[in-house]
Amino acid sequence: MELLEQFCTVQDKNEMNEIIRENARDLSNTLQIEREHIFKRLQQTFDAKSVDVLRYMEQAKMERENKVSLATLDGLGIIGSNSGRSYSFAKDRNVGKKEIERMQSFLNAANKEEKLAFVRDANYWYILAPDYDEAVMNLMIHLLQSLKLIDEADRVLLKI
């Protein structure tokens, strides 16, 4: 899994092969043998086929991009039937009273996809924790609850 995470930012096969070589060097012969044994066993058990990881990641990225109706700061975007507008966060990351009011005004007029994009972008843009961007965190909790995303709101509350 750690290797797959590193592959997300890989741009070409040479870079991917270098990551694989570096990780292979870190494994002792015993670990390498155990790893190969486990890998073969998983392949047999799940009838897994060999995959070109770089090509697969590129294909998954393109498929996702074709489905995205609203871009987000983290690059994942929101999949939905409605396109919309993204909230323009203050460049200085100010979360004073005026900025919170501006956020609330945006959310009051926003459709579901715009609200979901706001959630993703706020998580990307701010530190949603007590003693940091607490006002945004509280706004986020209320927003998640209004969207009936209770488990997600509870996770934010656990930070408190």
C-alpha cells in the first residue's frame, strides 16, 4: 500500500522503477522470499493478474476527471450531475467574522455539490481543530449535519 501511495505522484516509468528498486534494496533476502511467497499466494487465491500500475493510475485519473462536475483544491473533485461554483477562500487564510459570514452566505445559496466541494476544500485549506481554525470547524460540523453526514460530523467532533 505504501508503494501505491508513492506511485500517485509518479510521472513516468523510470521514476516508478526507481521507487521499486529503492524499496527492493531495503528488503533482506529472507523478507524478499517471504514477500514473493505471499504475493504468489495472493495471486493464486484471488486469481489476480499482473497490472501496469502507472498505466492503471493514469486511466483511473482520466476516468475520474471525466466524471468530475466541480473541481476541488486537492485535485479529486466532486462527482455529480450539477456543475457549480467553488468557494474562493481568503488567500491569507483569515477566518474572522466577515469571512465566516461570507462562507455562510455562500453555503446558504449552494447546491449539494458546491457544499461537498466546500467541505473538501475547507479540509484542504484549513487546520480544522480547536485552537486553530475552530470557527471553520464549527461551521463544517453544522454543514455536515445539515447534509445528514452524521458519521463525518462525528469524526470532526472527535478532534475537539
